[in-house]
Amino acid sequence: MEERILDRRSALQERVNIMKTTGYRGFRLFKSSQKPEFSYEVSASNRNGLVIIAVGDTLDEAYESLIERIDFTLDN
């Protein structure tokens, strides 16, 4: 069970690294900022003008949430 969790975390972290360097599934980072309530917001957009925004308590958590939202948007 723990191995599955570690595999999922490492796969998600790899996708975050790809997003930061070259983009992910047609989306490129648009903006990242720290919010006054001690959270982080990151945004990505694609060529069609679709913008996806995600928020997290840490910057890494916000990136992970962004990846999950991109996957959900494109797969559903």
C-alpha cells in the first residue's frame, strides 16, 4: 500500500517538474503568487486561451493541484 502512495507521489512530482520546465499537456505556467492568507496561487494557460488556476498551502501543493486540475479538465 505504501509503495503505491510513493509511486503516485513521485509520478505527480515528475509532472510538476515537467510543468515548471517545458509545460504540461499544452499548458504553460502563466503566473504564481503568494496570497495574503498565506496560500499560493498558480495559473497555467494553453494556446486556446483556457486558463486553469489552483491554490495550495505551499507552492508545491499548488503546483500539484494545478496538474490534477489539468488532467481532470482534459480527461473528462
